[in-house]
Amino acid sequence: QVQVVESGGGLLQPGGSLRLSCAASGSRFSINAMGWYRQAPGKQRELVARITRSGTTNYEDSVKGRFTISRENAKNTVYLQKNSLKPEDTAVYYCYADSVLGGYWGEGTQVTVSS
């Protein structure tokens, strides 16, 4: 079975930085796109950033210039470097991995930005 495991969440102050990591393992086929979604209380889950195997990236408008997504294809690992964090970035962040046989979700990691 495919496992998707996130790490790196935590509590920090506004303006701080954090790096999230996610590793997908167990797939017989190559992982294509990987990405990060987030869900805040009372809101729908939304795409934060995604990256293809070839390195093409997409970002949600509010995080452009602050967040950077990257990956290591050989390890099916994706990272999200988060700088200049704001309280509105507070959410559970979920990793997503896509293969030809389907998509897989991690269980989420909490990020709280507060003074």
C-alpha cells in the first residue's frame, strides 16, 4: 500500500519560518505530481502548492513569494518551505501524492501561527 507521511508542523510566531516534509512510499508506479493542501477551521480544504515530476510548480495566490515547494524524485519526497508566516496560514496541512493508479493523502500536520 502507498503511505504518505508528513512532518514539520508546529507552533510559531508571525514572521517565522517552517519547513514541512512529506514522503510517499510503497507505490509500484512513479509518483507524478505531489502537493500540499491546507484546511482551516470552518473552511474547505484548499490547494497551497503543487509540483510535478518535471518541476513545474503552482501556488495559491496568498502564498506566492512566501512559500516554496520542492521535491526529491528518487525518494518521492516533497518539501514546503514557509517564510513570513501569517496567522491566516494556521491550518492542518495535508500532503498529496498522485500516481497513475490514484491519489493518496497524508493524515495532516498542524501549523499554528500565533503571538
